[in-house]
Amino acid sequence: MTDITAFPTLTKVIEQGEEFCRRYKFGAAAKAGQAMAFQAAGTSNQVIPAVKGTTGSIVGVAAQDTASGAYGNVYKNGAVVYVVNADDTTAIDAGDVLEANDNAVGGTVSTAKGKPTTDADLIVDILGFALEDIAGGASGLAEISLQVTNRSMA
């Protein structure tokens, strides 16, 4: 597994569901298509690109490039959007459940499956699910279906 080193510029983010969005203050600059999460460090109603294990709960996908400190739209439940696979070599299969990845690039996704190895891995903050196969390092369609769940250590 090799993480991508830069978030690509997406020329199209939304496929369907433009009405499923909400405005947030951005605590860091974000590119269109990045998975966004709450900035969990004493701020209210502020989001940053999601990084598994670092940021707060996922809230959706950035609708457009937005500067730090500015307000921007984030697509929410029901929207069909393009997301970016965090891994250069491992594909995501259609139907896979997606979560934020720990890639330092931020805002990337990976498949949320596999046996957890730590207590922190027991909680899964789900962005949604892939609607098509997404090649390593590429973008592809996903439907946002935000949820938090537990997975078994067994």
C-alpha cells in the first residue's frame, strides 16, 4: 500500500444531489472533492480535510475549493459525489464501505473493512459507499451515507 502524495484537482465533484449540502467555516484550505471532518479542537461548526485518527467525525465532501477561514459548501447524505482513493496501488470495489484514510494529504478515502488491531480501530466513521470500482490513486463515484459504527475484534 502506497499513499498518494497530492490531492488531485477534480473538475467535477457532484453527480447528483446538489441540494444536499450545508455551509461550514473551513479551518484549513480544502480542495473540491476532499472528505471533510469536524476540526475537533475547541471549535464549533468548523471543518477541515478528514484524516483518520486525527480529525473529528466526517461531515461530507467539499463542494468547491475553499480557503482557510472562508465559508464553503459540504455535500451531505444522499449526494452522489466523486471521492479520491488514498492508495496508489489498491483499488476500491463498487459497494465497499468508505472511511477517511490516515493519508497525510487529507480528504482521501479507503475501504472500511478488515479486522481492527487496536481499540481505536473499533469505531468506524463511515462516509458512504463506492458506486463504482475506483482504481488506486484515482477518483470515482460514491454515495454519501454518513454513520458511525462499531466493528468486531473477532
